[in-house]
Amino acid sequence: MRVYKKIVSLAGFLVFFLFLIEIELRGGEHVLGLFGSRRIQVSEANGYSVYCFGDSYTFGDGAMPKDSYPRQLEKLLNNNDDKARIRFRVFNLGIPGMNSSQALLFMKHILAKYAKPDLIIIRVGVNDCWNFADTNFYLHLPLGHLVQGALRNLKLYTAIEDILFSEKNSYDWIPSKRDESNVIFKRMEFVKFKNIAEYNLSSMVKFAQARGIKIILQNYPNGDIYGPSTISNVARKHAVLFVDIFQAYNERLKVVKREDIFTPSWGYSHPNSEGYKIIAEEVYKAIIVDEAWF
């Protein structure tokens, strides 16, 4: 009986201690004092930073590296006369073939290791139906989703998550794994890939929002994934900005030929330099013209 009381008292003390840490984190909105985080807040004094996460459409397959949409976006932002005092740095974190599960892991790795950006732009999911490496299939199921959702509302959980990823991913990790032969996933219904993509996109948004980072989601030049509104539904659910790249391409294709804005490689599925320019211009308008940045 005496041992039981000691265990209860110890558990009560631990819960109270964790409660105090949670209050401290919520009050300070940072983990510098308690955990010595290496992360830096980028401010207007040294420019605004933008991290672009995605697959080959972000990386820039079909064009020269200088013509990828992140590179063209950076030029547009820094040549804006009205906001000449603001200097933007746009980082291309696109990995060809990366699925949305890998993108989630990659984002966590990058945010644990490097400075926190002011804005994150995301477009992933199209590769989920063929690249099954590192898949979060079991995490997207209702119970796992609910548990993770509840934990992510705790500042203590996000602080510990940052530390674990910072230590675990102290090396340069690139999500280069590919798995096209998994029998289980090759037989999976298409709607399951939609669920996985939505889960990972939502997780990426919530992970960034918990750290005070603004988000922009965008769809693909050829449309959404696994249905007409998978990505836009995630944007609506989490109240983040959605840039309709598909609509912009449809408007442009009314006056130009497909080969004018798409590369013939991969069956005219990827943009060429002019096509990536459309993406850069649409995101630029969302940031500056529509003042979504501010």
C-alpha cells in the first residue's frame, strides 16, 4: 500500500511538472529558455525566407535549375519596386519522386535543423500512388490521426518533437528512397491514396502552423490529386491560402498550345521554363498583390 501511494505521488508530481512546462511554453511561444533550440527567427532586418516543399514540379524537372518556379519566384519578389526594402530568399526543397509521407518527414527534418522560415509553400501527393517508400498509411487511420491531433495541440509535444528530429536528423537526410513494388499498396484502392495525401498535407500544415509559419498550398498544372479538390479541401479545412495553378494553366491554354508551356518529356506532364513562370507569377500575386504575405 505504501509503495502504491509513492507511485501515485510520483505520477502526480510528474503530471504537475509537465503541466507547468506546458504553461511556460504557451506563455513564451518558444523553447529557447528551456531547451536551448538552435532555430532562428528570420525577420525583416535580414530578409524574408520562403521554403518550397514538393516533388519534381517544385524541383523544376523539364527546365534548367534557374527556371524552376522557386528561382523565378525569388526574382519576381526581389524586383518588386513597391516593396524594394524587403529582400526575399526562396529555397527550392523539391525532390523528384518524393511522396507526401516523405515530404512530411523532410519538412520536420528541415525545420529542426535550419532557421524557421516566414512562409512555406507546399505541393505534394501525386507520387503517393506509385512510390510507397516511408508511407504513413497506418498513421492516417482514424485512431492514429486523433491521437496525433490531440498531442500536437500541446506545446510540450511540439518542443520535444523538435528536439528529437534535431538530434535524429543531425546529418543531411534526403528522401531519396523509392518503392514501386510493394504488393499491398499496388492493390490498394485509389481513394486510400487520397486519404494518405490529405493526412500528410494536413500534418504538414499543422506542423508549420504550430510553429507560427504561414502556409500556401497549391495544386498541380494538370489538376488536383485523387479527385478534383483534395488539396483545396485541406487548405479550406485549415484556413490557409490556396493558389489554383490548374485554373491558371487552363486560362493560359486558351491562347497558347500545350507544347508552349509543357516539356515533351514525360508526355507533356511537366512544365517548361514558361510553364514554371506561370506558377511563379500566381504565387507572387498571392504573396504581394493580394497581400497574403502580410
